[in-house]
Amino acid sequence: MTQPKPISFAEPERLSEIFDSDNREEWQNTSHILKTLGLQEPMIIADVGAGTGYFTRLFAERVNKVYAIDNEPGMVAYMEKRFNNSSFSNIEIRQSSATNPCLPQQVDIVFLANVYRFIKERDTFLSTLYEQTTVDTTIVFVDFRGAHARVSPETATKEVKQAGFEIQAMDSEGCPDHYIG
């Protein structure tokens, strides 16, 4: 039996088959995540590590402005193709780097879904993120928990606190395999 070929972030079309699949609600409970965020129309959201734009689209249906940010050029190109000719005029796509999320000056929520575990220099990234946000900015991490998690919720909490952020809540029950913090 042959193993399936690993999927790279440089292959957004293949990743879209997973990230944008019809069953994502089942494996991530996205409706719970959206409810947890308490989105309101005038909000501005930075979707950091936006990937193929799954959450970007959901946010754009609910808030005033969405910055779809990714450090993978292939993902940025994919989102440009996906959204530039769409009905969503409230999405701005930005290229970031591995250690700099390149946030706009003012955002209400910085959202990172299935991203934190892939950040190699998390201390530098978090320090830069801290510098680019205000006390009014809410940062939300959604990532895997359990035996296969690359970064446990406990480690993520510790690192985020060390960077100077306050943890308001940690939800480890609302999603099948993810935590929201």
C-alpha cells in the first residue's frame, strides 16, 4: 500500500479540498467558533494564516472589514484569485512573513486558526504581534489539542502569557479536536 503524498502549503488547490470541504463544520464546529467570537457588523478582523480563505469568507459575510493575511505566497495568490472578482469588497489580502503578521493599524480581532503549531519562531512572532495590537484587540487562537497536537493548549497559553497577552478564556470542549483561546 502506498502512502498518500503529503500536502504542502505551496499547493493551495489541494489544501482547499480539505480546508474548504463541506464537512468542515463536522470536524471543527465552525459555527461554535463564529459564535464564540461574538462578531458584529462594524468589526475589523485580521485572519492571520488565512490559508485558502475559509474563515475569511465567513467573516466577510458578518463584519465590516477582513484582512486575509498569509506568509505563503501560494496561499496569497490563491486568495487573490478567489476573492478579487467576488462579491466581497470588504476583503483585503496581505502578504506577511513567518515572524511578522503585518497587521493593519487597527483591528478588533486577530484570528489564527490551525496556524500556531506551524509558527517556528513563536516568541518572535508573538512579540511582533504584541507590538502591532492595542489593549482593545482580541486575539483568538484555534488549534488542535490532544495527543497529536504539535503545541498543546497549555504550551500555547504559557507562550502567549509570556509575550504579554492576557488570557480571557480557554475553550477545550466546544470543538471536537480543537481548542479556542
